Amino acid sequence: MRLAVAALLLGLTMVATGDEGDKDPCVYEALPDNDTVLCKGLKVFYPELGNLGCMVVPECNNYRQKITYWTEPIVKFPGALDGATYILVMVDPDAPSRSSPKARFWRHWLVTDIKGADVKKGKIQGQELSPYQPPSPPAQSGFHRYQFFVYLQEGKTISLLPKENKTRGSWNMDRFLSRFHLGEPEASTQFMTQNYQDTLHHQAPGGSSEPKDKPEPR
């Protein structure tokens, strides 16, 4: 009888443990392979989440909502040169959606004149041409990539044109880089997230979806 009760209790414990594990949504998922090409030497730290480089923001603890109002992340480039100056760019290439990026390269953050010694430690101090704007993908627009690039400034004076300052969306990033003869980024990374209200749709991070109501790009 004791053996039967013991076996029953053991079985219940195993079932409870298994159920608890299945319901835990706090999983840090890596980006799909085709989106890891930008993962080169840059680290981006958000509160509670840690380094989000080449990761998908997990569903747990309202992280996909919290990231929409957190202040700017800590961005570290360990390979920065102490005597150099750098430019930091953060963009969303999937505005308003990855399947129809009509406002692509939405400019979320642009900082120039960052000292190498500072960015090496994660201090983004310099000329802020576009103040930080948190990721805020529209509802029903699928997953968005948020990309970070660090460029070597080499003493150039960087500025935005008046028409570039009028809006953050539909930014011609390639033209901006060409205007100041900026080459390949010294370091880069990206992460993905989607609107926290869309979590129940369970769309794969590498997929894309067309917004049903054409929301405003963010």
C-alpha cells in the first residue's frame, strides 16, 4: 500500500513539474539565421533583459510592453579605439511592417561625437541629433527588427538636413552615409520584438505580416 501511495505521489510530482515547465514563457530565443548577419561586436543592454543582441524580446514579465517606455539602452562596443570618435545609429527597417516597409529606416536614435573610451564602457555621450525613441511596433504589424550601427566618425562634422529633421520615417540612410563618406560599420547588432498585444497570434519571429488597418509607422 505504501509503495502504491509513493508511486502515485511521484507521478503527481512529475506531472506538476512538467506542466510548470511547459507554461513558462520566459524563453530567450535567438534570431533566425538569416537575421544574424548584423551580429558583429556590439552589445545592447536593457533593464531586466540584459544584452538583447541578436535575440527576440521574450513574452514574459510584460517585457514587450516595458521596452516601449524604457529609456535608452546601454550600448557597448568593446573594440572601440580610445582616441577615436564614433556615430551611433538605431533604425527600424520594418516600418510600418516587414512585408510592406514603406517608412523603412525609421530613425530611433542618432548620436555623433561619441568618444571611443566612452562607448567602450557603454556611455553614449555626444551630440544627439535624434533623441532616443523606444521601439513601438504598431499592432498587427508582425515582428520588427531594431538595428544598431556604430560608425567611425574620423573628425567629420555630422548633421541632418532640414527635411530629414521633419520626420524620422522613410529616412534615406544610405544617402546619409554617402554624404559623409561613412564606410562599413565598425560594429552592429539587432533584436526583434512585436506589439505586446499581438503575443497571442504566435507569429514566428522570422515571418512578416501585412497590417490589416495600415497603422502609422513607429
